[in-house]
Amino acid sequence: MKIISVETSPFHEMPYRSSGRGETRYNNLPFFIAKTDFLPDGVDAIVALADLQGRENDATTNRLMGVAVADELKTLEELGLIPRVSMILSAGDLYDRPELNKLGATGDVTDVLNAFASNFPIVVAVNGNHDIVDAKGLVENITILDGASTTIEHLSIGGVCGITGKEPRHQRKSPENFRKALIAAMAKSPLVTMMHQTPKGELDTQIGDESTSEFLASSRKTLVIAGHCHWQDLLCSIGDCQVLNVDSRVVVITK
Ligand SMILES: [Fe+2]
């Protein structure tokens, strides 16, 4: 599965609020269309997203922005502005405090995953380094992958949660354990591999983890969906792999 093109301008934007340095930030979440050479039969669109660290604009309801994104995507689908969405691929970091007073706060994102799952048939996710998930509170059609793979709707997907760092910090894996998890996630050569961690890309501005890139450079072909570090240019190739960075954006993948 390969991304052939990504539109340079977003087709849609959703305003939201987030924590800033000492004051609330007001932002727009961009929604992009990407074209792929392959989707399984019966699948018209897959949505990939990550790093929805904020709250909806309405301060009275003040829901996590991912919950509002789920509603927004459903509305876009119902208006015929995007094809029917079969699957959400969530690459993690979906939390911001209700008070919007801490950059990079860690918290419970179970509601966000459940909101995706109540609006769309399938959710596959990896957790970010700021995510806490109540596994018992997740609804049925959500799969979280960590050093594992699955095949859903004839699409094979591997996934690794968290980032490299000092264990036992929250959602951190030592470089060795991250590599082991990647090997396990990619053992069956999945068409898509999800990770929260960003591999270092081709351009200087495509910042990320060098050791993950070195691993991908000698890996079998896969489409990597990553988050965590923001790239202006959201696509790159590493060896036979392609990396789509969905940090702070929503990408609707369609044929
Ligand atoms: Fe992150």
C-alpha cells in the first residue's frame, strides 16, 4: 500500500484550543486528502490521525478534541464531502487537560477512542507517550497494537505504542525493546505499520528517531503511519518503506 499523493492544502479545518506556554492557544486542525494505490475491496476511505492534544472550541462542553474530530468526520461523511470511512488509524497523543494549562500533559484518552469507534466501524490504535487508556472501558471495535499485528477488512496492520526512552517512564521503551516490538509488529510484513514514534525522515526538517529510520531502511515494504514530531512535509521514503506523518492533522486516505 503506497501513498501516491497528498494534497498540499487542507480541504477542511477545525478550530480547537490547546495548552500553550502560559496561555491558551487557538489553532486550526487541518484535514488532508491522500491518494493511495490500494485499499481492500469494499473500503472507500481510511482516516489516519495523531497528536490531537487539545479541547474543542466550545469551553462549556470542553470535550477532548478527538471526540469533536470524530463528530466532525461523521458530518463530513454525511455531507458527502469525504467517502464512507471504514477505519480510523489513531497514532496516539490524544490528551490535553480540561484547564489547558500544561503542554504535553498525560491523561485518559479512552473517551476519544470510544468516540471514533461509535462513529466508525473499526478503530486501530497505538498509544502515545501521553496517553492513558482504560482497556476495560474500551468498546469492542477497537484494537490497540503494541509489538503485534492484525488483519482487519483484509488490511494487515502492525503497531508499536509509545516512544524510545527511559523505562519505566510512561509509554517509554528502551531502544532495544522498541526494536524488538517493531520486529514483532512487522514480522508478518503488514501493509501498514503504525507507531507513535517518528522515524527521522529524508529532509532535515523531518525530525525524528535515527535508530527507527535505520531499522526501516532495511525492512520489508510497509506504509508507516507515525505521529509525535511535527513535519511540514508529511511524507517521505526510507528504503522500501514510506512514512506518513499525521502529527496534528487528519489525513483521509482514499483511492
Ligand atoms: Fe508524543
